[in-house]
Amino acid sequence: MGLTSRVRDEKAHRLASDAVTWFDREAALGEFRDARLGESFRMLLQQIGGDIGQSIPVVCQDWANTKAAYPF
């Protein structure tokens, strides 16, 4: 395995990790009074990240989740 392929593999691994955990990093930066709010925010970011470009109601799929998302 040459240096070029090793660097390419490391970069691909890093990009894959970034795609999976960006919402964890963003949620960790938030300061919430309750840990449950932080977890809800992380899950909302994950949903939005899965459907980039969609509206909040489309991403949330129902009225209760849409209503819960707007305070963030």
C-alpha cells in the first residue's frame, strides 16, 4: 500500500466519520438546562441532516414533532 493510497484511505475515513458525527459535535456545543433537551436537539439535527433541503414539517413528519422542533 503506497503513501498516496494510505492518505486517500485516511481522508475517506475522516470524511465518513465527519458525515456521521457532525450533529453530535454541534449538539455538544449547545448548553441546555436539561439533558433531554440536548438529546432532542441532537436527534433533530440528525433528522434535518438526513433530509437536507426539506422543510421542517417534512423532516419532522408529524405535527407533534414539528411543533417540538420550532423552539430550537
